[in-house]
Amino acid sequence: MLVETKARIGVFSIALGAYLPQFPSLVPEFEGQYADFKKRIPDTVELIDGGIVTTKELAMAAGDKFRAADVDLVILQLLTYATSYNMLPAVRDLDVPVVLVNLQKKKAPDYPNTDNATWLGELYACGAVGEMVADLERAGKRHAVITGVVEGGDPAVDAEIADWCKAAQVRRRFRDTNLAQIGRPYPGMMDLYIDETNLYHRMWLYTKQFDWEKMWAIADDITDEDVIRAKAQDILDTFDIEGGGSIEEVWEMAKYVVAFEQWVKDEKIAFIASHYDGFAQGKAGVLDSMLIPAFSMLIKDGVACAVEGDIKVSMAMSILKTISGMGQLSEMYSIDFNEDICIIGHSGSGDACISAKKPTMKIVPVFHGKTGGGYLTQFYPHLGPVTYLGITQDKDGNFKFVVAEGVNEEGPIFTFGDTNMRTRFSCGAREFNNRWAEAGPTHHMAAASGRHIDTILKVAKIFNVPVDIITR
């Protein structure tokens, strides 16, 4: 499922004020074009309307609205030629990209029958695009340009606008929700360690710290049997349990899922990074044994739950979940040199939305490399295009995205209960592994079916972080 977070999009249009008294017909023309343009923006976002701007003062008023709303993105419709004072005051104090939409009304001029008003009103949206970008560059603002036409429809323009709105939703989700860190990262995995204050300053994501002792009691007050029964049925509908399963057998697990769902709602949690390294006895052992399916149920509904305390991969999972509807925890698993294929996957919690068939659940006596044993979940990702996203940091704490697209192919996978994908990359398995490792990624990455690099690049522009494209 797609994460439902309404981005706030500042939208306005510009035209040169000097034209309007000269050609009065332009006023209703531009009002109609602007009204139609706003309808092209998906209703999945909240529009902050800056209106039609023809003076510096109107631009300043639009900027006041955008700042007050804390917009995630600005979309500017170019109606005709305009000077930069129609634009710059509206965006000067914002730290978000400005998407310039150069949308011409008519496909082509009727040359002998075009007068000045028709040219300016229906054929001159392109007149100021380069000038606007030059001024945005000098102001240190991020930007993008979309060019298209109204007459006859333009699906490419609509797709680009929708893509930008998806990317903006990521920013809103990071700003409006919290990350829960339960415990600490896996000991010694220093690539996972992170400065949470730096995370908040650079990525707008606030971390709430939780001790396991508090989490052991999370289900103590869950007593509504109807709610527990419904959640137990949801678990059975989501997973095939090895050896069969019943509501009674997953009753305790359902209690914990209900408790975690209430907890993420109360704490406004959209990201979880957890790792338990205790003795897994008593109540601790009960919770530890069923965390994997419990967190998998949360992931299905949009909460990015990462194992081994990896905050950065929880962010990557959330980004893919927001833009594509799925976000599967992954890591490099193995290479089949005979087939020139990378085996990529992970044990632990995962996303049922990426699974082409019903995922499975089974009990194992020991988790590899971790404390205790319990339930493992295995997912069976769709065949076809797949996108991988890793998030890492440089020596100065700056974040970076590492992305790749490949194709998942049919073939044998491991059978010990972990999710696996057989991914073929255009550069070959050996070269992919070299390039991916050379980019310095964190140990884990997130995966989603489909090709999503173009949308990830928009997310990166909104967050103002660089992207290493490994292959596509």
C-alpha cells in the first residue's frame, strides 16, 4: 500500500503585468489556464495557492503563504513571458525545489491568424524559462523544468507532476512523524551508527529512544478479544504458517501486533530501527520470538521497520514505500557466478506488498547471528524490474543515496526461511558488486518492484542530497 501522507505543494503562476492593460483579453485567458492547471495536480496533496502573480508585491504575498504553510515543493506555471521579480520573492526564503512548468496552450501556431494577444496568451510560455532558471541558480535554489502542451492532452507532463508530488510526500512524512530506536545498532556494525541530532538537522527526522524493558510490557493492557481475534485473522490472511496455523496459535502474536499498532499511532512513529541483544528469557523471549512477523505486519501498513538497529535503511524503506507502495529490507546475500546473478535479500521482517505470492512463516530454534529464536517470515518478490535504494553518509555526516535498477528472474533460491531475489544487472553481477561497494553504502538497502530511480532523483533534490546511480 502507498503511504498516505499529504504533501503541501505551493502553486502559483506568473505573467508580465505590463501585458494586461495592453491586451485585456489576457486576464480571463490566464485565469482559465491557471484554474485548469491546478486540476492537473493530484488530489493526494494539499495545494497552497499563491494565485496569479504579475507584480513583486503579489510574489511576496505568495511567499508569505508558502512559508506559513511550510510547503514541501513549489510548482510554478509559466503563463507567458515574465520577469524574475514575479518569481523570486515567492521562493527566496524557501529551501525546497521550484518546478517550472512551461505548458503551452496550443500545439502549434496558426501563423497567418495569430495576433499579439494570441501569441502572448497561448504560445509564449517558453519565453522566460531559461531566465528563471538563471535567477534560481544565482539565488542558490534547486529547480527542475517540465515542458509540454495543453491542447490534446500531455500525459508526460501529468506523470512528471504526479512524480514530483510523490517525492514531496516523502519530505512531509519525514517532517511530520518520528523514528523509534529500540535498543541500539548491532554491535560492531559501525556503518550503521548515526548521530541523531545530525539526522534531524539534515533530514528533518526526529528520533525517539525506547528501551526494551518498556517494550516487553507493550501488550499487557491489550484485552479486547474481538480486536485481537480480528488481528489474528489478519495475520493468517497475510501469511501461510508452516505446519498450519489457527487463531489460537497466533493469539499472543496478534496481541503484540495490536499493541504495536496503537503505540506507533500514539507516538506518531513511521520508522522503527530495533535490535535486541539480551538473554531472550521470560517476557523478553516472548516478544523477541515474534518481533519479525509483528514488524512485518507494521511494514505492510506503511511503518518502515528495520532490523539490526539500522536507521538509514528504515529511511530507505520508507522512501520506497511512499513512492511505490513497497519497501523490502535487503542486503547482498550471494553471487551465482554461473548465472551472472546477484542473490539479494534478508532474514527478518519484510513487506508483504512486494510478494508475488502469499509469504510464509515458520519457527526456527535460532536466529543466525542474533539472540534467541522464533518466527521467520519469507517473502517472494515479483519477477521483473526492481529498484534498490541505500542511504549512507560521508565523513562530514552528509547523507547520500545509492540506487540501482535490475531485473528479478525466475530460478532457485535458498530454502532456510529468508527472502531472496535473483537480480540480473545490466553491468553484470561482478561489476555491480564492485560499483555498489565502491559507493560506500550502509550494509542494508531497501528494494521495491518496478523502476523508481527517476522518482528517487526528485526525492534527493527535495532533500538536497547527492545520488550515486550504480546501474539502470
